[in-house]
Amino acid sequence: MAALLLLLPLLLLLPLLLLLKLDLWPQPRWLLADLAFAVRALRCKKALRDRALAAAAADPESPEGGCSLAWRLAHLARERPAHTFLVHGARRFSYADAERESNRAARAFLHARGWAGDRGGSGTSSTEEGARAAPAARDSAAGGETTAPPLAPGATVALLLPAGPEFLWLWFGLAKAGLRTAFVPTALRRGPLLHCLRSCEASAMVLAPEFLESLEPDLPALRAMGLHLWATGPATHLAGISNLMSEAAAQADEPVPGYLSAPQSVMDTCLYIFTSGTTGLPKAARISHLKVLQCQGFYQLCGVHQKDVIYLALPLYHMSGSLLGIVGCLGIGATVVLKARFSASQFWEDCQKHGVTVFQYIGELCRYLVNQPPSQAERGHKVRLAVGSGLRPDTWERFVRRFGPLQILETYGMTEGNVATFNYTGQPGAVGRASWLYKHVFPFSLIRYDVMTGEPIRNAQGHCVATSPGEPGLLVAPVSQQSPFLGYAGAPELAEGKLLKDVFCPGDVFFNTGDLLVCDKQDFLHFHDRTGDTFRWKGENVATTEVAEVLEALDFLQEVNIYGVTVPGHEGRAGMAALALRPPQALDLVQLHAHVSENLPPYARPRFLRLQESLATTETFKQQKVRMANEGFDPSALSDPLYVLDQDAGAYLPLTPARYSALLSGDLRI
């Protein structure tokens, strides 16, 4: 017996030694961090599963019998009614306030739906069936007089709103009413806006009063689509647009029955978030009830707690702001300080004023902060954690050195994707870990990719090949019931190329992120580049085809080549347009600037122009994007006329050596 007791520790060590021998166990230095995160992730998954089961078991007449978002808000309003949920300017709202305001919004939408307050029929509300019924419900008349069409169950309502309380109450209210929400980027107008509304089959749109002037040219087309239009402010001089907030204020703040929002399946679409893919106009990514539930665990995975105060200055029409920031906050029952716009000069004062402990960023925001002159407010703050994505290593180190001690937690993810990574160790420059433990909880792979063909490299058996440490590879993740890919609203070909089959064995299916990452010898993941023509600027994806199509509409341009160039001191790549004129036309910079300002969102407008007699192409007549990007925009190295978008002047100006130097020093703002 004594001999067996002595051998027992050795027997327990054998599996560990085997894993180390097979190089499957994490690097010893990071073992504890990998173990701690794996345990946290498993606990998070269990908590979310328990919430889903609780919602399913709840009385369908109660508010907690609805979708995961409605269930969670009702639960927090009951458990922590007085705890502050939202701070916006001088206004503060508790969880009980949020529940009441969203109940009023839900009842306003239900009134537009023609809901009589009883279950009727089968007593269920299927968003999938309702969406199919929506077009038939758009035409209605009473007594020969045309009235606002009621919303069918499961219809889609688009929100064109800045970040603020009204955005949240309406979003939560739509969820409670069993309606789908479409988050429309606030900079979209004209063709791109109409495209987005058509692609998600919106039945109605809610817009902010401050957008009415810029939207006025679009109103005839919006009305022709049969859209019901609301505004979130006082009555406007424009006919046919009513004040939704006044309608909501007239409603009771009592909860609505949960069965109205309860999905038939967690895979049902409850939300559309628009993302610029690798080609063309924005695509409406389908967000399921499952994904909303999973996003409730985001801040728990990041180590954020109920007592924390989160600073959020990201657009709510993005996944990072809405699903990660707001839904993640709901997941832990914390407080969020919401800003409509980020202000680097006010940031630390805000943090001091509200006792902020967690900051959600995109890389550009951190760069703005380190470029600010020192201030008294940046000392003595309580920020302990910054969570986000896109932070460059040089900005990372400057940020921590100046504003620390604090932890940076860099993440990676996609709106429509089924994979996410977390750099929970704080290793500068990394976006996550690729340890055996992490990949067991959140599976993914890096496979070899041919940049020239734009396809994964396959072996003789037709299967993909995993990369070696230090080798760039395409990030892919297995598609499963727990990690699905729902695709986009509209034609099936929009999702073409997003799914890879027979990756490692016959019949398997993987999601293609379109991103190249590198895993180093210590199992750290580093972002390498985006495949295809899309580049990233100001935290947004810019599709070159969309920008080129806008510029090609100008009659004096014959050819346009759009690509991204690296600008020292800036994250991502700035847009540059190589232009060839249509003879005998001349370059009209004033018209060009007005045209891009009218038809492109700010982040997609080219920062540089390069005028050429003819555009370079490959032997197969494809535009030379890589070579042009490598040549950059240095006026001393290029003989072609160059121009830069001066934001302060609001014009394209010649890129002289003096302006080039000002750009490099940070004195010229692009």
C-alpha cells in the first residue's frame, strides 16, 4: 500500500508529461493564466446555459419568459432595481428605469403592431413566421383613409440613432415586442442607406431629429419603399413623421408578456448589424438569440465585475458597442457610462467624475489619448482595465507607461464570425492565445493561405494544411450548433467564400474569417493582415469596390484604383485613390470632395489622391493594388501629382513636401 501511495503522484504526472511531450500543453510560463481563463470560460458557459434554461422554464405570461435580452433586463430590474445601469451626460438610469422605459417602448411598438393585449391564436410569437408575413401587413386603410401600416410580428425596424438612452430603450423595446432591430450606421445616406434598408426588409425606421435635414433628399425614396417613419424628438415640419418617444411616454410601463419575444429557436435572427464585407455595399449580418446570449458573457470573460463602471464611447450600431459593450454590461449587472462621441480632451475628466474602472476601446482611441498634452485629470484615476481591439504595440506601450498601472486586454472577433480570441495575459502586441487549453474551449485553426490565388493551400488529399509557428495563416473556426454561421440577409451568394469545406477531414465545415494571423512559439496570436482588397481605417472596414464605384460616377474620371496605405502613427490603412482622367477632362478637386462627402461615410473617403495618365494593371488586366500601396504617398519619391484630404480645410490640397512633413509630425490631421 505504501508503495502505491508513493507511485500515485507519478501516475498523476504522466498525462501532464505526455501533453508536454506532444507540445499540447501551454508554455509553462503561461500555464496558470491559461488554466485560470479556461476555468472562467467554463463557468461563464454554465452561467449562460442556466440563464437560457431559466428563461425557457419561466411563465410565458411573465416578462422573464421572453428572449434572453428581455429575461436578463427583467431579472436585473428585480434583483438590483436601484443599481445604476446607464450614465449619459447629466442623466442617470437605474436597472428599474431601463426596464420601465423599454416596457413603454415595447408597448408603443405593439400598438403599431395592432396587438390587443391578449395571446389569441396559438399564443406564440414566431419572429421567423412574422418576418415572412411582414410584407403583407404594410398596406392598410381605414374608412378609405390611408393610415400608418401596423408592424407584423417579427418585422424589422431600423434604428438610425446616435448612442444614447433612446437607442437602448427602443432596442430593448423592440426585442420585448418580438420585432427585429436593424442597426443602421449613422453616416449612411442616399444609395447605401436605401440598400441597407432593402437588404434587411425593414418595415419602419426610427431616426434622430438632428438627421432630418441631411435625410430630406432621401425621404421620397423611403416613403416609396413603404417605410413607416418615426423620429425621437418633437413634431417635425416634415409630414408623415411622428414622435415615437411621445407615443411611448403615453404607454404604461408595465411589463409585456414574455411569449411575445420568446424565439422558437435560439438560432432565430433577432438583430441585423451591417458590416462592410470584402466586396461591395454593407451586408446585413444576421445576429441570433444565441449570439446575444453569448455576448452577455463578454465582460465576465474579461474579468469585469458588478461593481465596475465601464466607459463606452463606441457607436452602438457596431457589435463592439452594442453587443459587447451594452449586452456585456447587462451580463454582469454593472454600470456603463455612454458617450455619443469620444473626446480625448474630456476622457480623463469623465473617468474621474464617474469613477470609471474599465475602458472599452478601439486602437485609434488609445492613440488619440497618448497624443494629448499631459493633464492633471489623467493622474489618480481608477481605470484598471482597458478592453478592446486594434491596439498597435507602440501605442500599447506608450499608453501603459503614461497612464498605468492598468491592464490591457486585447481581443479579436467579427460581427458575423463564430470565433473570438482574448489576450488575457497582457502580452503587448498579441490579440490572443492559441494554447491547447484555449482551443479546447474556443476551437479554431490557422491554415496555409496563398495570397496570389486567394485560396487556402491544400495537400494531395485535398485537405488544408496547418501553419507552423511564425508562419502567417488564415484564421478559420469549425461551424457547429454552438458556434454557427448564420450568414447575411439577402441573396445566398453574399456569404460565398465565408464557409470552407473538407478543411481537415471530409464533410467538415469551417468559417473563413478572411484574416491572416501568426502564432508564435509561445502560443501568442498576432494579427498579420486582411485578405482581399478590404482594409481597415478608423476602426471600420473599407471595401475598395464600394469607394471605387462612387468615384467612378464622376464624369471626369475614367479609371479609379482604391487601396490602403500605411500612415506612420496611425492604426490601420488610410484610403488612397489612383485616378486616370477621361480626356479631355480636367481634375475638379472641389467637385470630387463634395461628391465623396455626399456619398461616402467619413471613414471611407480617400485620404490621398494620385493622378496618373493610366493605371497599372497585371498581365491579366487586374489593378495593381499591392504595388501601388507599397509605393505610398511620399512626394519626393513619386513624380505623379499627389493630393491629401485636409480635414481642417475641408478640401483636397496638393501634397507638398511641407504638408508631407506636417502629416508625419502629426500637425496635419487626416
